[in-house]
Amino acid sequence: GEHSVVIGGGAPFRAPGAVPAGFCKTVAVGLKGDAGHVYWLAYGIQPDAPWFFPGRAPNNGRNSDGGVGYAAPCPAPGGVAVYTWQVMMLDVVPRLADGFSESAFDAAIAGHVLAEGTLRTKYQRATP
């Protein structure tokens, strides 16, 4: 089936269609801003999950705001921000404690990405 990602403010990602059985062990996601700001790093999402919500993954890394898990992007009113969403299918389940760093995540998945997709989005917040 066709695989796609639907993104919205707090809305779930949707991946219609079936991932071939045994193709991957887990799905990982990342959301970053143009300046390298990390809004979300996560893994442990079941490959056959039809939906998953930002911040509700089993294993969440540290965001650039210092918290663990999803930090909703929020550009300045009237400003335009560009965000990059990345979805990766991995052949291993990393063994990282919640709050893992971006560098630990990158090291843990190096050589284990079977497939990935990237979506760059622009968001402009309305001026009050």
C-alpha cells in the first residue's frame, strides 16, 4: 500500500497501508527547525500502527527546550518557520533511556535505517 504522513498541530501522523511483515523492527521520528532546533526525537513506534500522535511515542529524546518528548513548534506571530519532519524505519530497536540526546540517537541508528522519508513544511502564525 501507499505510505504517507499527515501532519497538523497536535494531529496524528497517519500511515495508511501495511508495512511488509518483518520489514522493520520499529519506526523513529524527528522534527527539527531550520536552525537545528530539535522539537521531537522518538522511536519505538510499532511499524504496523495506523496512527501515532506527537509526544506519545514509547521512547522520547531531549528537545532543544530542555524537556523530554514533543515540544510544539511556535514561530513568532507573522513570521514564517520551516520545519523538517523525518520518519525512519529501523532494523533494530535502540536501547536508549528516555531523554536521550540527538548525538546518542544518531549513533544508535547509524547503519540501521532501512527506509526514510522527509517532509519540509512551512508554517506561518497569524498576526493577532
